[in-house]
Amino acid sequence: HTLPRLLSQALSLHFPFLVSYPPRRTLPPAASSLSLSPVRVGDETKRKGTKVPSGEKAVGKHQKGGHRPRPGTSSTFVTILQVVRSLIHKMGCLFSKENRQKSRATLYEVQDSAPNTPVKPPAPGKTPSGSRSAATAPAAAKPAPAASKAAPLPKPKLDPRDFIFLKRKGEKLVKAPGTINGQQFVIDSCEDCEIYVLDMCDSLMIDDCTNCKIVVGPTTGSIFIRDCEDCQCVFMCRQFRSRDCKNLDTFLHVTTRPIIETSSNMRFGCWDFHYEGLAAQMAAAGISVYQNFWSNIYNFNPSDKSWSLLPADATCIAALGPLPDFPELEGVANLLAGGCSPPLCARTWGERDAPDASGEGCLIMISAADAHMAKELLQMAETAKVLLVRTNICQLSEAWLKPFLEEGGVEGGDMVKALATGKCVGLEFGGAGCAEALRGVASSGGFALLDRPDHYAEWRYMGVEG
């Protein structure tokens, strides 16, 4: 409502003689749908074929009771002004609350199938295929030459109903791998549901859900959740955003800083879920196992402490409870039972307070050529009960690496070139004795090890996408 009011005030301020101009006389019924071309004063000028009676005084003359327009103001401009004022009134209706609610109510209404592409009607004298009609075609037309290449197969018709869960209540819903194939997906107005989207999505919107458990696989774009409450969420995406939510526990694997806005009691944990086909989906989505900034929260309302990190022993499998009996989830509960580490992604400590008062930590850097050995190193660290604090993977330049390694007590040389070739993997560990426990492993593998957390802190968020 504000925009129409401001426009009207601006017109009143700068053109008071125009805004106060009385409305033009209503056209006769026969001409009510004709153009609004101006009528000359005192003449029988046609208005798209309609005459003004010669004895009738035209509107805008200085007749009694009329309004005298300012000199130099044409009736054409007055007509344009009236059209503008009419549009302003319609804009007020367009942005009204009722219209927004009506638009929201029909947002996800779909037809029986996806609409077909409109076909241009054939020109006169031509058949729908574009060839000549039988009456005008030559008697001995030559057959068309065979195409050198096979015609491309038509794209499959997509049904919008396959890409939305809308107004479901008390149901167990699943999208198996291969059923979304990188399309957008929507979850709206669901209550008391268990929802598993186990396929790669382009982006995903979640609105107005209550008391739901929602698992979403690799998403190449963003997951945006709004107006939801009392939900357990497990998400993997490039960007996470939430607004106007409350009482959400969210386990994340996200390549940018998670964003919250005007929400309350938001708690975050590290993704440690798994299912068959996850590795291939992550590769297709371009999401790395070692790039997860789940705990580096950005709050649009920093004065309002509306979020926290879940306890270190919180896991996805415990939050979700008994998994639904879907073939895609067969064996997952046993695989992750008892807090076992997932076979693919790493569970990290994140931004929680230091695990002990020692302040010790170390960073091991692995070149892209040896990245396959990072998983083995993580398994050795877990066996030695060394805490994994953070992981990262990013492209570093030789100019940055050389002083960074030398100041950290590591000789450069060939190691600088190796780490600058491709994206290197970094594994940060913490806790008393972590550096000594892993120094031998790093040395035998030819990996750089830095043991001063205050020095390598700048590495932690290099390469973050947002």
C-alpha cells in the first residue's frame, strides 16, 4: 500500500493542477470500449468512429461548473495522467494482503501434467507440417532427403506433482535416487511426517512444516527453510538459509556459512548420515567430503542469541529415531548405530569450546595427488582417539604457501609446489598430545604438519564460498 500512496503524494506535490482535474465525461455506451484518443473542443471529431454531437459542449471548455485547466496543459496529457492514476490504484490492489494470500493459496496448484509447448498455427494454404497443401502441391513432388543424423529424442514430460510434497500429514515419504535428477523440489505445509529426499536436487524450499523429520541429499544450490517449527533436519547443500523458524535441530554439511534470520532456538550439528549412492551424488553436485562449515553460523540478528551447537555426542541417527522401512535405507541404522563414524563424511568438532585446557592442536596438509590418503589418516587418528576439529579443501598459491609453511616450522621447496598443484586437503586436530600422536604418521606420508593453532588459524576458512 505504501508505493501507490507515495506516487499519489508525488503527483499532488509536483502537479497539483493535474491531480485535481475532474474526470472526463463518460463515453456513450456504444463507445465505452474504444480508444481514449482526445476529442477536439467544439468539433464533431471522431473517436474511433464515434461522433460527438455538435450541440453538446465538450468536456474541458470553460463552461459553468467546469474546471479550467492551466494554460499549456493538453487534454492528451490529462488522459495519460488518468491512466497512470488508474494503474496506481490497481497496484494498490496487487500488493494488498488479500491478493498475496490468494497467490500463496494457488502457488503450487498443478495440472494433470506439465503444460505442452504452444504450437504456432499453420499459415493459410499450408499443412500443419509446413508443406504445401494437396491442392497446390506439384503432381510429382520429390521425396525429402533422408536426414544425415537421427532426430533427437523428445525430452520426457515432467509432472510437477513429482517434485513437491504438499499438505501431507502423518506420512512417511521418500524420493529414491534417480527420481529427482537435479530438479528443484518443494516441501510445503507438512505435519508429523518423515521425509527422505535421497537424490540430488538443484534447490529445495521448505515452508510451514511442523514436527517433521526431513533428510535431504546433496543440493547443488540452496536449501531455504521458512516458518517451520519443532523439526529434525539433516541437510547437505552449498548454501543453507533459514527464516522465521523455531525449535529446529539441523545437522549440516554445507560449503558456505549457514545463515539464520529472525529465528529462535536453532541448534546445529555436523552431518554424519549415509545411504547408498551418496558418494556419486556428492561428486555430481561438486560437494567435497572435506569442505563443511556447519558450525560457522552467520546470524542476521546478532543481538539476539537465537542459536547454539548441539552436544558433541549428538548424531543424526539418534535424532531421526527408527528409520522408515524403505529399501533405500536398508542397513543404514546398523551402519551408524552406537555413534559409529559414517563411511564417507567426517564428523568434526567445529566451533565448540576447546575439548580441554591444553590449547594444543595441529594441522596436517595433504596435496591433491595424495588426497586419497586423507581417509586413511582419519581412520588412524580415530583409532588413536585424536579429536578431528575441522577439515577444509582449497586451492592455495605458492606465494601464500611458502611463508605460511616456513613460519610454521616446515621446510618449503618441493612441498610448496605439491600443495599448490590442485586443491590440497587440510585436517585440523585438537586436544592434548595430538601433534605428537600424529607426527610420525605425517612424516612417513610426507605431509606437512603445523602445531601452532594461532599461526594456521587463517587457513580454516580459506576457500569458503560465502
